[in-house]
Amino acid sequence: MISLVVLSLLSVWEALAPDHRRPTGVLRRWTRNVAVGGIGILFTHAIPGATLLAASAWGRSRGIGLLSGLPSPWAAVLMVPVLDLAVWAQHRASHSWPWLWRLHRVHHGDRALDLSTAFRFHPMELGVSLVWKAFAVLLLGGPTIGVLVFEALLQAGNLFEHANIRLPASVDQILRWVLVTPRIHAIHHSVHVHDQRSNYGFFLSAWDRMFCTYRAPSADEGPLAIGLGDNQEHSLLAMLLQPLDPQPLERTRSLTDARVSRFSSPGTSLPEGPRTVTARAPL
Ligand SMILES: [Zn+2]
């Protein structure tokens, strides 16, 4: 419900005040991105949708977990940042472990950013995420209200950071002390591998600051090219089959870097397609 409200508000904001040029083929983008995410939601959220709540209720009733001795309100408050750290760690692992990257690169294959990108996750990645979060919930042993609040904030954060919305630089600067803003997350979607290995946060920006992976846009930062630099528009079937591509992580990285350096040469430009956002905010 909260996600629907946030999605509606951000959709209006995107329409009225986009931060960067809207990608062409909006209907096709939305259809593909929402379809691939929708399959995941069906099989990993709608069908076993109560998994996290059941894990929380089961652990709590048996006094299992690190927070099981705390009163529910305190345990719920502590659950939110700890579960956010767990999601941050999974995201970081997705950029380091080849078999996780095979799933996660479907998300990074989007060559522009807008609200539809927030849906573009391979179903198996959503499945891995569900199992990982259920393990974290069991380990913590917090109340179900903590799970509900965390999931609502995580989904709202996911929509917000991918939205193509214009935020005054001063507001963005204040917000990103606590939250991951669209401008910060756009750096993570850059075609440059060293940018992809920064700003892993989905909700709180604290974890990237703490683990030295935080990168803010510099004052003279030019347009960012978004995607994997492979100049490919994937169909829904291609996105679903992409994890079967045996291309190892290191080869993907070197391919991306080679293409980026070629397109970054003087007098050349990125191949056709709306893939740029502008990081205009000073530090
Ligand atoms: Zn990522």
C-alpha cells in the first residue's frame, strides 16, 4: 500500500520535473522492466509472501535471535538499520561474486534510469534476496512489525533512488546525509566499473560511508553514461536467460572498461540511445 502511494507520487514528480532527458520508447521500457520484476514478485513475494513475517513470528515465539530478549518496540527500531545493512551486504556481494553478478547484471543492463528500473530485477535475484532476508530476520528474532516497517522503507527507497526526478541540489545534499538519493544511486549505475563499486545502499547512506564505498558527485562532474556499455537492448526473454550467459565477472568488467575508454576518447560519443544523466550537484 505504502509502495503504491510512493510509486504514484514519484510518477507525478517524474512527469512534472524530470532530472534528465526521458528515454525514448517509454512504453517498451516499462513493459519489459515491470514484466521481469513482476515475474519475480509473483514467485518470490506473492506466493511465499508471508515468508519473512512467518520467520519473524516463528523465531520470536521461540525466543530465538539476537533481539529476542528486547521489548518489541525497541527490537523493531533496531531491526530496520540492521536489515538495511544485510541488504547492503548482499548488494556488495552481487558485485563481487560472479554467480550473483550474473543475476544482478540484469538490473544494471538498463541504459537509462527511471521508476521502471526499480522493477528490473531477475526473479532469481529476488528469490536469493528473500532467502537472505529470511535468514537475517531469523538471526535477529525481532517482531513482525519491524519486518513490515523495513520492507515498506526498502521498497520506498528502491523507487525513490531510481526515479528520474529533479531535486534542488541543496535538498539533495541534506537528504544524502541519511538517505540514498537518485543522484547518488545514479553513480552506482554508471558504465564505469569503479563507479558501480560504490554507493551500494538502498535506503540508508550510512553503510557506504562506514565501509568507504560512498561517492558523491563532484562539482565538475559531467554527464554519466548509464548501463553496462554493451549497447544492447534486451528483450524480456533475453533478460530472463541472461544469467545463463557464462561470461565471467572479470571478462564483463574488462569488456565494459574497454568500451568505455573507447567511447571516452576525444571526438567520440556513446552509441545511440538515451543513457545519460547529469550529476550537477556540488559536494
Ligand atoms: Zn548494483
